[in-house]
Amino acid sequence: MTVSPDAPAFILEAIDEHLLNPCLATRFRTADLAKLRSVLAIDDDDDPSLERVYLLSPNETLALCGAFDLKFDSGSREVFLFKDCFRWSRSPYLFHTGYELPLLLDGRKKLAFFTFDSNDDSSFDSRLKARFDHYVEAGLLHAEEDLHLPPNSHGRPVGKIYYTAKGEEWRIPAIKLIEHTSGVAGGWNEVFERLEGTLMGYEDWQNNWWLEQNALGDSVVYGLSFRCAVTKAGLDWVIHSGNRALPPVEGPTLTIQASHALGDEAMKLAFREDPDTEAFIQFNLLGRHLMRVCDLRTAGPFQIPATMVSDINRKLTRQIHIVARR
């Protein structure tokens, strides 16, 4: 039976028992979520859209493959099922997430770090930590733990654990310096993200691709993404600033809108209706800087006081992009 290309896509991922990284995967689509929930005995009300990640037993994997006619020989390996978000499906290189250990051992990655909280099962997995520590004891990796005891922790530490290949230990104090500096500077931004990627061992072209992908929408890297119209004089201002500043505002407020709500058709309509609109620009900002003047639970449009523009310019997390011109 033909499955609609608009049907939700899911990924089955088998885990290598030695390095605990994905080693086998397949992708399938189905619009029959009721059937999928039935095979895995998932309650309808518990996860109606199947957004969670599920760890499958070998029997559950066999049942799923049989129900959806999938060829996936995972043997006795652990298998995870999760919905494909599509966002990174066409990556031109292998991300480190989930592959930290094999990439470090292979020399393709220089630095890995994990959040550790002995009170939180979702933090750095103790079994994965044991595998990393095995290679530390074997002399292939270097580890440093930056842990502390918060109040009322009952002796259970939290913090970060860092790993590098031997000879790359200098990267740990470097990443700590970047983390400290970003906090003092007012928050994470494009520059800090590139520095972090470089310390991890990514090449310039890989960092470029990653940063551009994150720029397409709201992300933890850039904060929230907004768009606004500018006149010809305003566009010239942006360009002459090196795409680093919003132009001065003529009038009491600047009208902005969430980028996802101001698409191509809306911008084309604005060009037709307002002859003074020369271009639309996109900028990124941490949401907390606008919370007192915007209800960020909506997409806008928002009226930003003109007096805030200079402060916003100091807190932009990336270069301003010109997304449409007359």
C-alpha cells in the first residue's frame, strides 16, 4: 500500500553494545498511528502524537517490523524508535550527538562534554560514562570532572564532565573560558557557537552549515527569530553597519513579527501595499530581552518602542540577514 509523503516519519535505531552509538537505522512512514500504538502497547492518551523516544525490546522490534513490513536485522541490540523531525535529515556530515565516543577514539572529534546530575536520570547516562571511563583508564582519552554539591543535594554532585583525546587536554580550559565569557557578555551567540564547534574539532565548512541551519528558525543558539520591514535608508544603514545593527526608527515604535509568521507571500503583499518598504530583514535575540513589551506566546506583530532599538542592537545574537528585497 502506498503511504502518503505527508504521513509522519519514524526512525528505528539500533545501538552498538560496545560504544553505545547508533550503528544501524531505518526510516519508515505511516499514517496509522493507532496501529503503531497498538503494536507497542502505548496508551492513546499517554502519547497521542507519538512524540516520545521509545526503547524497544527485541520482541517489540520484531513485532513492529512484521506489522509494517520493515527489513531491520537488529539482532539482540537495543533499539530506539522516535519520530523524525526532518530538520537535520540531509546533514552533509556526521553530528557528534550520540557518536561522541567513536568519534573521539577515531580522532575525528577532539572534545566532548556532558551535563551530569546524579539526581536526574536524563543527564549523562551512567552506562555511557562507564564506557568513556574504560577508555580513559586504557590511556586513550583524558577526562576532567567539574562537579559541585548544590544546597540540599544530600551529597549527590551535579556539573559537567569533559573528555578529550590524549594531547588535546588544552581544549577543556578553552571551552570553560568560552562558557564563562558568554555569561559575562550577556548570553550565547553565533561567535561563541562557532568557537565551541571549532574546539570540538569541526571544520569551518561544517560550522558554516550548522550556523546557517540554526539561522532558519528559533533555536537555542540564536534565541528567537524576528523580521521587520525597512526603507531604503534603513537598508543602507544595515549594510553600512556590516549587518550588525537595526536602523534608527522614524516614529515611536518599530513593528516586528516572528519570522515563521512573516513568510514569502506576506512580504510580497507588503511590497505591493507599501512603496516605502525596500526590504525585510531578519534578526535574532534572546526572548527575555523583549518579555516586558511583547507577549511572546504569540507570533505578533509587536510594537517595540523606538527607544529600545539601540539596546536590542547590543544584544543581537547573530548578523542581520536581508531575507527579501524589492
